[in-house]
Amino acid sequence: MHQLSWLEAIVIGALQGVAELFPVSSLGHSVLLPAVIGGSWAQDLDVSAPESPYLAFIVGLHVATALALIVFFWRDWVRIVRGLVTSIVRREVKTSEQRLGWLLVLGTIPVGIVGLLLEHTFRTVLSRPVPTAVFLVINGLVLLGAEALRRRATARVPATEPVPAPAGGRGDADPASPTVTLRVGDATATMADASDDRLGRMPALRAVGIGAAQITALCPGISRSGVTMATGLLRGLSHEDAARFSFLLSTPVILAAGVLKLGDLAGPLGDGVRPQILVGSLLSFVGAYLSVRFLTRYFENRSLRPFGVYCIVVGAACLVWFGIR
């Protein structure tokens, strides 16, 4: 049985943490990079192989990525979980936290069901270099197409409108306490509250549609964050709110995908590679945290277009490489 080298663990661990949140498909890169390098990398890092230790390794990376998202958005998740609990106890859905919590639950259901039923089929049949490269090109076209369609539809589908923070909350606009006096942390929290309020106004069917877009990410090369952001943009969200909703929506999915397969780490697949899994997971955690920190700022005033171009160029280059090799 092929094992994982320390170099493979370090490279793939760091790559997973970054690529999972960038709209470029972490699974796609985890399939393509070993195939391009070839040799022992292609043999050791074959995600479609049923008995490969690479599967246990990927499980650890997914859990680490989800934990990084939880750490970064911990204040948001405290509010969301509190909103869900109070909603159940009081049998009401009134506050923005309650509404957003239920929208995230509803948006997670479609991909959860399909993932449980078809994840193995998607992975073993499609997680091969050529189909993955094709899907990466498609992912790039989706990102560019969403940006183009959104520009055309701006007049017909209004973008998310900013709303004031709830009265009495952290974002009160009291003349005696102007916004410029807020600390950076307070300003960030106020922006998060305003974003949650805007997202909480979404109709349930719109949230389910955005969440269902994650199903396509079961195909290696299709980015989970990319397709959810693209769908959000087409449904009238701003880049900032689309990114925020995408990251919140993906957290339980990524965590569940890892937790459901934690048995692989404790079983035979994890034998001999647990130290590499630990190092790779640590790098994945750091990479994911830095990535989400960067992307939440990036999408305040920038688009998906650079990532779309990147996916098309890399996917096409891989197809050429596989064709001539």
C-alpha cells in the first residue's frame, strides 16, 4: 500500500486550506496536482482509490478547514446558534439571527441528502484527471458567466441594499457616538450585524436554491464557494454578502463531510499516516483562516472574474498536458 510522504502532506495540506475557500475547487486541485507531477504522487494521492490513505488524509483536512471557519466566524455562529435555540424554544422566527439560522439549515439540506447518497459515486467515477480538468474549466465559465449576467440584470434584479443596524444594537448611529470613534472590532461586528440582517431577509426558496448549488461541487473541479457565490450574485446579493453567506453555508457541510468519515482516521486507512495527517491538517487550518480573512475583505469591492480566468487557464493547460504526455 502506498503511503504519504511528508512533502506530499505539507503541500496538499496547505493547498487544501487555501483552495477550499477560494472559488477554484480544492478537490480539483488535489486531483490535478498529483496527476501533473506524476510518479509516486499520482499513486499516493489518488482520491478515487477505495483503499488509499489519501482518503483519511482528506478527512483530516476537511475537519481542519471547517474549524478554521468556525474560529473566524465564531461571533456569528454564537449569534446564529442562539437564534436557532430561541426560535425553537419560543416557536418564533423574528430576529435576523433566527431567520439566518433557519436559512442556513434549509440551504444545507439538499447537498446533505445528495452527498450522503452519491458522494462515493461522484468521487470514484469522476475524481480522475481529465474529467476534473474539464470541470475546472466549466467552473471558470460559471464564474465569468455569473459576473456577466449580473451586470446585465442589475437594472432588473436589485442588489442587496444596506440596512441600518437594529436599534439598541452595536451599530446604533447615535450623534453623540459617531461611527468614526468605533474600534476596529466594533466596526467589524456592526458590519456583520448589518450583513446578517440583509441575508436574513432572503426568501427561503432563494436560500435553498443557493445552498442546492453546492451539489455541483461534488464534481471535482467545481468550487463549492464559487458556485454558491455565483448563484447568490444572480439572485441579487452583493459580492460581500454572497461571500459571507457562502462561507457560513459551507461550514456545516465541510465539517459534516469530515466528521462522518472520521472512522477512516481511526481505522486501517489511517495507519502509518496519522503524523502526516496532523501536520497537513495544521497547515490546512492556517491556510483556511488566512484565506477567509483575505477573501472577506477582497469581495467588499472586487469580483469573481480573476478566479474564473485562472480556472479556465489551469484547466485547459492540464488537458493539454494530459493529452501530450
